[in-house]
Amino acid sequence: MPNGTSHDAPILGNAAANAKPAQPATPTSRKGTEEAMIRKLSLGFVVVLVTAFIVVACGRQVTPNPPGLGPGGTPPGYMAVFFDTAAPFNFSAYQYMVVLNTTGTDVTPSTDTLQTNWAGYSFGLVALGNGISSYAEPVYFAHNANPHISPAWLRLGSTPQTFSYNLNNNGTGTEFSILAARSLFNYSPSPAPSSSPSNLWTFNAFVTQAQPGGQWYFLDSMGAGGPIDPQFVSPVLNMSTCFDNVYYAIYTPSDPSAQIVTIEIANNPASAPCSSS
């Protein structure tokens, strides 16, 4: 059963805190969303100070990037994840995670682990808690020699400078954000010259309940089937480029606190950084 306590002190928010083909998510840029909403607002309002505006889009507050930072407020060499649900998070019942495949194999992490043998599970950015407080941690999935056994959950060593968590990023308790240094994902239990991750990643997002014996119980994912088929097919994330994309989940579980609405992923590579003026 995945567990553990993160000792990271967050710097960006609260402390402690098979029948149908899969439907790919459609990326929507932060800039495009802002422009669309501004056109609507212009019918009845006048924007006086452009540098101070806030656009409400798809249940999220989208703000301009701070000067000197890249997409999603990322410094060079960092990525950011924004995880939105239909109702406030319920950490007493659920765990919320974005699972990354950094191998370059194009495989999307799936809920159908008996068929996929946990393929695509490289790293995870996980938010969890006990109903009173929550925390987040970066983890490495150490695969078992028996592929039908769930991988071990190894917490990566991080510092407040390399990993931070904001529990209530939008003020309504339905969005958390994580800022992570890309260097965290260079971890390998067997270092080798060829062990560095690919620049072409895939992902999926899950809401889970961890069960005794290390078995995971999935409640939602990005795919139309949620915890079951049809599965989500991840777009390829080119981590050597700057981007800030929003991906929309499709399934509607019975509990809104377990329903993923959107996942936003932003990236600012150290090799070719970008920033707002």
C-alpha cells in the first residue's frame, strides 16, 4: 500500500498541506483560454489594467505568468501540474496523482494493470492525506519481478527548492498545484550512462483508494471509462520545449470529490528556457 510522509516544506502555498477506442484529450493553451474569455467579458466589462486581470475559465482561475518565469509560473528546469476536481478534495478517502512515463515508449499509464503489467509507471506526483491535513510527494515506481504485482512506491528525496505543493491553488479547495524540478526525475536505482529519461513523456491522472496488500482501487482517470476501459491515450509531452496545456477528463464518477475535471501541465526546460517579459 503506497504510504509515507513527506518532510518537504512547500514554498508555494499551504504547509502540511474495451469496446470503443480511447478518446485523446485536447490540449488547450492558457493563452487561448484567456483570449476567448476576454472576448466574452468585453461585451459588458472594460478591462482597465491588463497586468492585473484574472480570467475565470472552466472552473479555474487563470492568471498571467509572473515576469521572469515561464509557462505556469515555472522557473527554468521545472514543470508544474495543476489538478482540478469537481468538488473539494477528500483526502480521508482518496489519493490524487499524476503518473508520468519518462521512458519514451509512448505507453500511457493505465488502470488496466492486469493487462498492461504496470507499463508506463515511471514516476508519480501524488497528493494524499488523512482528512485533517494533506501533503504531496514525488515517487518512483519500482517494478516487481512479477509484473502482476503492483510496483513499490519509493519516495524521492526532495527539498523545498526542488518540490513544492499548494493545496488550495484556486481558493475553492478544488485545485492543487505542484512545482517540481525536472532533476528529480533523473533518479534510477541502477545508474547507467543511458538511464537518463527521454524528453518524450506520456501521462495519466488517477483518483485512487489504496487497498491492503498493495492493490490499488481506481475511481477515476483521464479516460472515458474512468477506472475501466476505454482508456485514455496520452498526448506526447515534449519536455525539451516550453508548453502549458490543459487536458480535460471525460468520466463522471458518483462522488464529485473523486471526479477529475482538468489536468494542466506546464514545462520550462533548462536547456531552452522561456520566460514572460
